Amino acid sequence: MKLEVRTAEARDLPEIKRQIDEYLAVDYYSLEFLKGLLCDENTLLYVVTDADAGDAIVSYFYAFIDTLDGALKELHASEKPEALREYGPETLVGVYKTSSTVREYQGRGICSSFIRDLEPVLRARGAKMILATAMRSPQGAVPMRHIFHNHGYAEIAELIRPWHEQYLYCPYCGRHHCICDAVFYMKKLKETEGGDYRG
């Protein structure tokens, strides 16, 4: 196994969409939406390939920079969490939106390395903090909880059925109008830390 990270390209989009359909929700993103991300300077879209498996894409990661107000809309937060009240609507934030790793490569630290290594990139672009939401299944499982906790993220709110209005089949609750809840996470970025993303 020889894993390499690089910026996503147009040729990668069908496989990224396939992973999204399998691991998040069918048609959560369209190919047209993904194509638009490649042209957006505020978007960070990366893939991990395995050179020992014919450069197959084994993971993708999507993050972006936005204002706090824009980020709250993207994260389906109807109210500003108390922990964010001190920040103005135009505050620049980084958002970890979605990622997935194919089953055979899960548990190898791929998502953790993305979350760690992209922090200096988001900081360099002016982000004061990073926001993220993590799905919580009807059984109470939050697959991303340990990763966020291990990287210093704090739970700041609970979002009740944030995806319910979207007509998408959710593999976690088995419904077309998802009844899963979400946990809202935040991490403040220290201005003194530096570094570069290796991809």
C-alpha cells in the first residue's frame, strides 16, 4: 500500500461521487456540483490514491472557506450556537464538509491526517476557526466523534434532523428523508502555528 494525496481533478469526480453515494447518501452531490468545486478558489477538494492498487482513489476530502453566516447555512444550522455568538457574520471560517474512505482502507488514519494537515492551510487563508457537523445515527452512533475529539474539537451544539428536508436516501437511517441528527463541532485556530499541507 502506497498512499499519495493530491488535489482532485475532473477525471476523479465519478469515483468521488460513487463514494459519496455509497457512504453518505445517494445523490447528495451531483457531478455538476462537484465540477463547480474544482473552479472555486475557496474550496479544498483532495483525493488519496493507492499507487499499489493502480492509483485507485481510496478516499476524498472536501473543505472550504466561507463567512460564518455562509458556513452556518451550509451546515444546516438554523440558529447560531452560543459558542459562536461573539463572532460577527463576516468572520472567515474553515468548514470540513464531507469525506469518505472506502471500506478496505478505513481505520488507517486517512481522515485524521486530512483534518490535522489542512489546519495550517485554512489558517493561512484567514480562517479564525474550523466548523464541522458529524452525523449521529438514530442509534446514537457518531462515526466521526473520536476523530474530532482527538484533534481538539469541541461539541458546541446539537442539530435535530438537519437533512430531513432533502430527498436523499440515507444509508444510516434507511429513509429518503433522513432522520439522523448531527453534532456541531468547532476548533479555534491559533495564529502562531504554521506549516504546509503536504499535498
